[in-house]
Amino acid sequence: MGLAEHELKPIVDAWRAANPNIVQLWANVKQTPLDTITTRQAVQPRNLGFTAESGILFITPTSDRRLA
């Protein structure tokens, strides 16, 4: 877009400040796979399902298609 690297951070920071729910969702989705693997318990933040079976992490989005 023709912006210098130092011009991008303030734009990103402003967007994140204006959209805290999305930023929180990212944090939850980032932590959830780690929790699922560690505890071997199914977890479902929002509309994503995470399970660990036989050493494989599965993510089930709203389409109900399991991704390994």
C-alpha cells in the first residue's frame, strides 16, 4: 500500500483498540489448542470445537468438517 514499516504499527494498534472482541477471540483461539492438548479435554470457544484424539488435534469449525 506504499506505507513504510513504521507507519503500520499505529494503524494496527488503532484497529485492535477499536475491535477488542476480535482481539480477545484471537487470544482465545491461540490458547485453546494448547489447553486441549495439555488437558485432553474438548474445548469450544465460540463456534470452533477443539479435541485431541490419539495424539492428533482436531478443529471443528461451523461447517462441521473436522480438520486435523
